[in-house]
Amino acid sequence: MKNIYANLIILFLLLSSCLKENIPLSNSREDYLGDQLRIDGFYHQINKDGYIVNVWFYYRNGILFQIPIRSEITDPAAFISLLTKETIESNRKRKYNWGIFKIKGNEFLSEHWETPTQGNYLATITMTGEILSDTSYVITKYINSQRGMSGGGDSYWYFYPFSPKPDSTNVFIK
């Protein structure tokens, strides 16, 4: 019986040593001082069926907070009912819901962690695109730090005013 436990411990140690460490974001956080995008609410992505599927909050300190919600709602005003205190707080605890963003002229860049595999964050997702107006932008390129280019087609994001926004304080980005 002792041999079984010893073998299990050795197997666990060998397997855990093969896992890669959590990786840092490759871009650094910078304060956003511009006015190219409004940040007094959230941006939402609409899927091919016209439903809102993601919500991203941007902050003056260069941090982004995302809430991935799959819905069959097309109106942002109705969507707000899904942004409950419980939904926001449960998403605040997940590292992959946090990231950074930068804006240079009309170019947009964001980076966040990929959803973890076996508890480890092995890749980041960098998205780049173009600002269309102060209330919309388009992401044209997705780059996974481990697999390279990914995603297909442009994704459009639209602003909706929302107050109060969730706090940007988190333990993942300094």
C-alpha cells in the first residue's frame, strides 16, 4: 500500500513539473489619457445572429475588464439586467477576464490571458484593430502567443453608457 502512495506522489510530481508556468502579459499597462474612445460605460460585441456575447469595460489606468456572457439579447439596455453584482463579482476573480489596452491615434490594442488549461495560463491573446468613432471599434487581428494568428473576420464593438462601472482594482495587473 505504501508503494502505491509513493508511486502516486512521484507521478504527480513528474506531471506537475511538465506544466508551464503562468505567463505574463507581453505589453505593459499605460494610463489612457485620450478621448478616442468613450470609457464611461461598456463595449459589447455582437455575434453573427445579432446577439450580445461579450462586455468589456475600459479604465483610465489602461486596464480592461471583460465579462463573457452568452445571451440571446440584442438590445444593450435589456442586456444590463445580466450585469448583476453576482455576475460582476464572480468574473472579477478570474485572471483571464483582466487585461490591458492601448490606443495610439486610431489604432487599438488589447491583451489578456487565454482561458486557462489545467489551471495554468499558457498563452495571451493580443487583439489589434481600428477605432471607427468614439463609440465603436473593429478588431481585425487576433494573435495567440502560443499558436500565432487565430480568429476569423472582423469583430465590431459598440459603446453603451453604464454607471457605475465595476472597479478596476484587481490582483493580476500592476
